[in-house]
Amino acid sequence: MLWSDPENTPPKELRDAQKMMRRAGVLLALAMVVAMLAVGIR
């Protein structure tokens, strides 16, 4: 699973999907923290 070969680089769609998944994960984590704070405040 090494990307040393030039023709073996992941396609742009895969990289964009990984970026979107990472962003969604960060948003999900932030949402969970906000929900925990909201529940703790109430």
C-alpha cells in the first residue's frame, strides 16, 4: 500500500472524499462536544 509509484497515486475523487470525511468527523466531534455542554448546562 505504498504510493511510491507515480501511476499509483489515489485519484482526485478519493482524496476529495477523504477530505470530506475528515471534515465531517471534525464537525461530528464538535457537535458532540456542544451537545454534551448543552446537556451539562441544563
